[in-house]
Amino acid sequence: MSAFKRKRGGQAHVGKKAKKVKFVADGGEAAVEAEQEKRNEGKWTNKERVLIFSSRGINFRTRHLMQDLRTMMPHSKADTKMDRKDKLFVVNEVCEIKNCNKCLFFEAKKKQDLYMWISNSPHGPSAKFLVQNIHTLAELKMTGNCLKGSRPLLSFDPKFDKEPHYALLKELFTQTFSTPRYHPKSQPFVDHVFTFTIADNRIWFRNYQIIEEDASLVEVGPRFVLNLIKVFQGSFGGPTLYENPDFQSPNMHRREIRLAAAARVREKQMVKEMQKMKRTEAKEDLARDVTADVFLTPADEKPVHIQTEAPEPKMVKKNKHKAFKRQRMKMW
Amino acid sequence: MIIDSKSMESVEEEALLGEESEESEEEHSELSDDELQEAFSKGLLKPGMNVLVDKPKKLVNNVEGMKQCLAGLRKDLPWVERLDLTNPPAEDVIFKAEGKAPTASKGDVNADDDFQREMFFYRQAQATVLEALPLLNKHGISTKRPDDYFAEMAKSDQHMQKIRKKLISKQLILEKSEKAKKLREQRKFGKKVQVEVIQKRQKEKKAMMTAVKKYQKGMTDKLDFLEGDKKTSKDSSQGPKKAVTKKGSNAKRKYKDQKFGFGGKKSGKKWNTKESYNDVSGFRAKVAHAKSGKGGKKGKGGGGGKQNKRPGKSVRKKMKSRS
């Protein structure tokens, strides 16, 4: 009896008996089914547990993001940091120990890049993402608030139904992020909504609080962007099902930027060198001017007439006086 | 002749890292002269320039496998357990209000335009909420908390206070800047008005003076300017009154200041100075003469005399015993 009482929903069980009596009175098969449903009401049946943990070498932002996710998801469990030396399939064992069937594993590389693994633990598929643009709960611009452990609504972009890999991801996200009904740590109200949208070949995650029934929303929770790398058939391993063609590893990205900068510098240097060379190279003296006879026009030669006498002064109307003076001088 | 450079590149990188494996050595040897000669003789290499070209990368897209996986992963849970919805974003009210046509690429939001992108997400969430609320009501799950339901929130109260303070401070800063702008405007305007008023007054004064001078010099007989004068005098009479009252209060103020100002009277105010000794303004002749004349009192008679005369000790005693 004591064990019975310790079970969750023990009180409800007592209540159910009364209901059972009522239904038996009605009779029929449908009654039995309804009876079962009623018995299950208030019981946590969807046993979904998510293990959220990380590897070593994460920075404060990642740590806070993990904490925020644990706050948002009451069906999550935490674990200590995993050593980087262990191979990835060790994670599966950790999941089994903790009795979890989903896992969110954060991996930090070079203290710069954050990768996130989401997987269905024993056999199911898994996916690896590059996480960018992390904003945590504690940022003062996120002004909304929600109950700790309340169940979220999940909102997906219609693009998730168009491609098979997105459909698979949608199913994974749904099962991972939705809080099971009647979970002991959950609150019975629905007051926030997670949105997953696809833009620019990335998955954008947002969390909004529902304020009014007319759907006025305020942003609450963490926000991040997921860039899909690969989808695997097994959990943390197995054959690759899908590879994202638009994915560029952050190293390559940084390398490209550096190469572009280097190329620009090299080009500038080259241009400078060319200019220097042009200035310093020996300039050849042209013996013959190529453009000399451009304006030579064939014409008859006129006889050269050398003037020995000065020409006569012109009669300028303006300078009347001068003309007069000259004439005067001539007369003199 | 196109040689697959992908393997070549990876070989080079491995060589850089210093990793030595048998595989890399073999591929290295392919580039050596002997191997090239062999390949040429076999007919794999043709004469001419051989360029290394990247083989197009084959990407895995195992649609069948994914579909199978999905089928295996799916759990047939009722909607109430999952609470998920797929929907396009709700209608953009702002866009409609501004009369702009909705963007052609509605489905393809521009990720670089921050505002547009966030509004897109917001509208998607809104559409979900609008669709989900009736469904939730049907299943009996409420979205509103009763007012007396106290439970732990995701963010602590302290944090929310911080947020509130920040919002308030932002608002205050905005208001201050607005006020400052308005003040600046007002000052500019006020300065203008002041300048105008001063100019007007100067003009009037000038006009008045010239009119008066003209009258003085006998140029004009009319005393029209006086009417203007009267009007102005009315105002000016009130002016001196105000001045007088000010002076009156000024005197009282002065006396009070002298008595109580700067911590009250200084010591030595009860002693005579040369001026106060020579000051006979407090001498009342009537009182002085009345005191000296006792006969005068007798002459007057009983009733009136006692106002100024103080009775003697014995009489006072008697009065005291009597009363």
C-alpha cells in the first residue's frame, strides 16, 4: 500500500475508483476504453527525457545557454562535462546511465566555434549543427518572462515539410523540445512558444511569451541560429544520411577572409611595383617624331619674299590721335 | 586530361601536418616521374598540358534512408502531448496599413534585414498562437494563469526589476533629450521675442521724444502724443506704486535683517555709542514734563491723573491686599 501511495498520482487513483464504478454501471466495450483513458489522465505517460551537457572548453555564453535550456525544459537532465579525449559514442553510454532517450550535446572547438549534437539516444538518428548568434535569457533586451517548466507551443516553418531532412529534423525537435504532459516538474499552463524558422539555409530559434489572448508576444528566452552540417543514421555515428552543401566550416570561412585580405594586399603591392618599374625604366630618345608630319598638307611652294622696308602703319580708327601724330612726324 | 586533385590536396595538407601514412606515400609516389611515365605508357595521360581540376564534391542525400529513419522515429502521440504546429506567418498588419504590397518573396525572408526577419518570426509565432488557442481550450488546457497562482518563473524577480529599470532609464533619457531640444527651441524663440520687444520699446521711445521735442519747439499744436502719454503714464503710475511698496517692504526687511540677519545682533548692542548718546529722537517732551509736574496732577483731579502716575508703595500694597 505504501508503495502504491508513493506512486505519482496516487490521490487521483483513489478518485478513479469512484469513476470506474460509474462506468461499469453503463457497461460496454467503449466504456472500458474510456475508463482507461480516464485512468491515464493526470499520469505522465510520454516518458521523454533529454540529457543536456557539454564538452570541456566552453565559454560563459555557452554555459549560460545550456543553463537556460535546462530551465526551459523541465524534462531535461544535466551531466558533468565530458572529456574531449573520449570518443563520441561514449555519449550514448552516458545517456543510458541517466536513462535518457534524447540528448543535446554541446561541443566547443578552439574556444570559438560551438557545435551542437541532437540525437535520439539508443538507435535513432542524430544531427550536428554549428551554433551561431547566441543570446541568453539574461540579456536585458529579452523583456518577457515565463513560468519555469511550463509547456511550450512549437511553431515550425512550412519549409520543414518540403525536404526530407528538414522533416526528420522537425520530428527530432518536436520530440526533444516539447514538454510531456503531466510531467512532475511541469506547470499545466501554456504560456510560451518556440519558433523554428528556416532562413538563409539556417534554422533560427526564438522563444516568445504569450501575453494576451490576441497573440501579443514578447521575446523571452534564449535565441540562437543552427547551421546544419550532417544528419547521421545512428546516434553520434553511423552512416551519413544527409550533408549540407551550403555549410562552410568556420575555419574555411576564416581562411577565406584572410586569403581575401592577403590577396588585396598583394594586388596593391603589385600595382605599386609596376608603377615603380615604369618610372625607373630607361626612357628611349625618339630619333624621329612620329607625329611630326601629321599636319603636313600638300601645297604649292610660294616664293620667299624678304621684306626690307617696314610695312605701312595701319589706320586704326580708335587711336586717331596716334595716327595723326605719326603723320605729323612724317611730315616733319 | 583531368586528374582528381581532391586527393592530391588532402595529401599536401597531410604532409604539412607531418602525418605520415602509407597511403600518403603511395599517392606521393604517383606524382613522381617514374609513375607518370608508366601512366603515360598505359595511355592514361595524354601529351599536352595536364591541369589539376577539383572533382565535384559528392554530397550524401539519402532520401530513402531518411524517410525510413523518420518512420522509425515517429511516435504516435496525440497533439496534446506535442503541441506543435506548422504554419506560415500571420498577415502583416503594418504593411497593410502602410498600403505597401506584400513582398513577392514572402516565403523567402531576407536574413540580413534584421527588422524584417524578426517580424517574420514574430508573425509566425502569432499565427501559431492564434491557431493553437482554440485547440487548447478544446482540450481544456489554459494559457492564462489565475492571479493567485504563484510559481517559480524562468527569470527571477530581481532580474525583471533590472529589466524594468533599464527600460525606465531609456525612457527617461529619451524624455530628457526631448525636453532639452524643446528648451533650446524655446530659448531661440524667446530670444527672438525679447529682441523684438526691446526694439519696439526703443521705437516708441524715439517716437515719443520726437513728438515732445516737436511740441516744445512749437512745430505742432496738437497734443495727440499725450494720449499716448496718458496710456503709458497709467501704466507707469502703477509702476512707481509697485516701486514704493517694494521700498516700503525693503525698509522693513532691512530692519529685520539688521536685527536678526547674520545670526542675530552682535554683542554690545545694549551699550551706548557716541551716536546713540547724542541721539535725542527718543525724547518725548510730554512724558518728560508730565513726570516733573506733580502739582499739575493735583490740579487736574482724581480720575485722569492716575493714567500717568504710578501710586506709591503703601498705596500699592493696599491695592494689592484689597484685590
